[in-house]
Amino acid sequence: MRELSVVITVMNEEDNIHPLIKAIRKALHEIDYEVIFVDDGSVDATRAKIKEALDDRIMLVELRKNYGQSTAMAAGIDYSTGKYVALLDGDLQNDPDDIPMMLKKLIAEDWDVVAGNRKNRQDGTFLRKIPSNIANAIIRGMTKVYIRDYGCTLKIFKREIAEDLGLYGELHRFIPVLAAMQGARIVQVDVKHHARKFGKSKYGLGRTFRVMSDLVTMVFFRKYSQKPMHLFGAMGFVLLFIGIIINLYLFVLKLMGEDIWGKPLLILGLITLLGGIQLITIGILAEVSMRTYYESSHKKTYQVRRVWTEEVKEQVTKNKKQETRDKEQEQETRTNVQEIRTNAQEARTNVQETRTDAQEINRNKQLELPLQPKN
């Protein structure tokens, strides 16, 4: 198993492939990594460019047609083998140089997800930045997952989190929410962002409506995936109560001899009464469906981060001590190397001074030599 898998979804990015691979090789040369390109139905020379660069670290997963970025990401994660999984855009706007820093932070501070935040975003203000900022604010407010930049693809996950994201449809925009639903601990760091040099952006204002519809799904799964009756039942009982009150009022009017037939209030009472009953019924069916889902697929309604026993505690303590010793040895090695460099520099300086002194002595001797008489 490699340490890191970099999953890159591409579609019609032929001019970006070779520069991207070059940048990845330069940035990750000290990491045991693999790159999984997922071609999502390209119609240009993207696949051919990737095939030219195939080696023991690069893999190409070719999908039969364009399924969308979320599905392509899921395919890349399925074919990855790394202990950690990084997601990266194929348009050169994300910088692979940020990956080592993010991976180091994830490992050193034991985060489950490290997400990128495009600090100086190089996109159009009115068509990209403003709609994105508005969408980010709405998503944060409705999901209570406080990530500044939901649109940044650059993220690194622990493998178990990446495998259970459940990506489908267009849910890649809500990856932090999907991770939070698993109880993942998420942190965000500032990353570099570059303007697109080659190719054409696949994003536009048209995606705004898809984001809003997906947001409704995310809010439901975030709050009510294991308790749908709390949503449908609450609304159903409110409508049912209103319908009962209205119909009781009309029943009293009828007993008093008034004609209630054709009154708008009668229609409202019947609609709220039937609507309440229907919502409660939907809640019951949703509860049954969720129970069937968890029980038939043998899924747990919880996720365990770690089980602590005395042996595990001792092992963790031992590992921490070993890490401390390793860091001390590394620091000592760096200090020794620095001392050696300093001594070498001093030795070079001494040699230079010695040479200078020798040259000076030779010049003095030449000046002191007596003049030879002419014959």
C-alpha cells in the first residue's frame, strides 16, 4: 500500500495533462504516491496524453461516458490503494505543492480531513466569486458545517473517510458535509490558486440551481437520515392539529344551524387534515425504509474512531515516544550537518587565508632578492 493516492478527474484537459504530471512529480518526490486519473468522457486527446505518461505511479481509469465529477471521484477512490487520499482538479488551478503541507498537517495533528481554502482565488468576480461566496454562506448556515470554501477540490482524507463518502449525483460540492456525517474531524488551510491557462471551465451560473436542490438533500441527510419521522411527523402533526381545530370550529357552526358548505375554511380544514395524515404516513414509511437500509446492508448507525485498551494505550505511548526520539535524532542530525557545514566553511576560509599569506610571503621574498650584476 502506498502512502498517498492522488485522484484527479479530467474531461477535455489535453493541454493540462503533461504540465500537471510534471508539477506532481516535482511536489511529491519525497512521498510514496500514486496518481489515478479518471477520464470522465473526454472527446479530445486527454486519454492519449495520459497514456504517454503512464508508469508505475500513474494509472488511468477510463469511464464509458460522462457520468459527472462526483461519480468520477468515486471511481478514482475505488481504484486507489493509498493510506491517504487526495482530490485534485485537472485544470492546473490547484497547486500540487500544497499537498505535502496538507498531508503533514493531517498526520501530525490527527485530522480526518484537511480541506483547501483558495486564499487568492484567480477567477472572475461576478460570474464565479460572488455566486460562490453566497452559496458557501447558505451551505454553512443550513448544514452547520463551517467550511469557508466548499468549491475547492483540493482535499486530503484518511482512507476510511474517503471510502465511505457515498459520492453520487452532484454531491462532490458537499464532501465536507458528507465527511461530517461520518463524524470526521475537519480542518481547513489556505492553499494557492492559479488562473486557468488551458482549456475551458466546466462551471457556470447554471450549476446554482443544482447546488440548491442538492443542498435540500444534504440538509435532510445531515439532520434526519436516521430519524425521518422527526421531520415528516412534526410537520404532519402540526397540519393535523390545525385541521382538527378548523373542522371542530365548523362542526360547532353546523350544530348552531349555519350553512358551512362551500366555505373556503372548510376546504382549508380538509386539506390540512389530509395533509397531516399523509405526512405522518410518509414519516412512518421513511422510518421503515431506513431500518430496512441499515439492517439489509448490515450497516451500523454509528462509526467508531478508535477503540482504546491498555495495550492500545501502551502502543500509542510507545509510538509517541519513538516519534519524539526520531524528531530529536532528526534535529541532532540537522545540527551536526550544520556544524559540519560551518566547520567546512571555516576550513575553506583558513585555506584561503593560508594561500593568501603564502602568496604575500612569496611576493616579499621576490622584493628582497638582490639585483644580479650585468655581464
